[in-house]
Amino acid sequence: MRTGMVAGEPNDVLVKHVDDQWIVRIVEDGKATVQVFKTQVHAENFAHSHRNRLGLPGEPPIQPTSSQE
């Protein structure tokens, strides 16, 4: 798990598929945390629990891979 500062960004949870890995990025109080998963199910479950914890609505959006952008 990696962390970093992202001043000014609102709390958010993002899921992205990159190179056969599922990446979940959580921004909470200006601090970004990244967790990598091998399966989409685990990434989505992890993201969902953090969206609930942060009081964010809906399901986490899945971002397209860089080859699809």
C-alpha cells in the first residue's frame, strides 16, 4: 500500500484496471492511499467498503486502462 498527499482533493474512491492488476485509490482528508489487487472482485469489495466508510454515494467508478483512453 502506498500513500501520498493530494491537497485540495475531496474524499474519493477510484478503481482502475492496469496491466492485469486492479488498483484502488482512496483519497481521505487530502491523503491518497493506493492498494493493488489481482482480481476485480477483491478490488471492488475493498473500494465499496471504503466508499461506505467515507459516506460516499454509489459504486466506485472503474476507470478505463490507458490503452482504452
